[in-house]
Amino acid sequence: MSTETRTRTITLASASPRRDELLRLTGWNAHVCPVEVDEFPLQDEPAEELVKRVALAKARTAIQNCDESGILLAADTVVADGQRLLGKPSDQAEATEMLWDLRGREHRVLTTIVIIDQHDRREVLITCESSVPMRKYTIDEVEAYIYSGAPLDKAGGYGIQDSFNPVAIERFHDCYANVMGLPLCHLIRAMRHLGQSPSVDVPEACQSYLEYDCSVYSEILGDQV
């Protein structure tokens, strides 16, 4: 592994503490430069198009606002319940409505990652999609979760990692980190296009940190796990 591979710095164009938390597991040097863009969907815009458009907007805004010379990372996550797109709830009532609508059913979570090498402006885009089954939680559980304030900064009104445990984890078989907002194995695939590899075993670090037995990392990463 080259010295350059170990020491390239990633600038994370996000204020999400969860993305920052996950990125630290990769061993890459990283720091945060948050950006703000309009994340509101266009009329009849599919989830697949929205998540790519917003991630690209974040990346290109960060190019202008973050005075760095390493690798820029931007990401966007969308929760899709059928054709309905669920962003961050505006208040407790909307969070309650989202959680009750999702209860006992499956929905999709999509995250698009955009990385840009700021030396030569090479740009790589990759999207991860996960199917998420929710458990049949009670209204008392929902009310306690809402009261904690935790749902209000999360798309769909929930965090898979929260102690509320909204996801039926025994039936979940996709990328846990994707639902948190940064699918790390997809990030590795994207970084390979820039000739970069992590200095640590990311699937092992991710599973250990999240306490989740992942069954999809080898499929995502192929022979170069």
C-alpha cells in the first residue's frame, strides 16, 4: 500500500454526525466542511433521481466553499415508501405520522455517494439501495421516541441505530451503514476509481462497531475484500 493511499485526506461535505462517525471507521484522514443545498424533490421526481441530484449538488457546492486539495466526499440519503419520499420530519406530528405509516412494512433507503479528486476534478458517483423491514412497534414506543427528539434530524423520522430499534433487524439483510447514511463498502468501491484503498479492514471495523453481522459486503466488494 502506497504512502499516498494511506495519507490522502477526505473532506466530508456534510453536517451529519452519523456520516462523520462512519467515515472515521475507514482509517482515512478526514475532516468536515458542511454545505447546504435545496433538498426538496422536484415534481414527480423518483427517489433514484432525487438522491443523485442532491448528492451532486452538495459535492459541487463544496468544491466552491471548501478550500481543500484532497478528496471531497458528499452524500445524500432518501427514504422511499412506495412513491412517497420521506425527508426529515418538520415537527413531532409529522415524525409520528411517518413512523406509524412505516410500521410493520418494508420501505427503501437509497444513498448516493459522490467523490471528487480536487487535484484533477475526477468525479465518481455510486448509489446503494437497501430494503428495510420495520417492526410492529407500539404507539407508546413511538411517543417516547418522538419525545426524545431523536427523529427530527433523520430522513423518514428514524435512525436504525437508535435505541428505539425501529427496524426488524432479524429480517434485515442489506447494508446497515447505508441506512445510517454512508454505505462504507460502496465508498471503498468509489475510492478505488481514484486509486485509493483504506488502511484498515473496513467490513470488519464496520461490523464490529455497529454490532451487525453483514451478509452483503463480499458481494459489494467482489474479490478485493
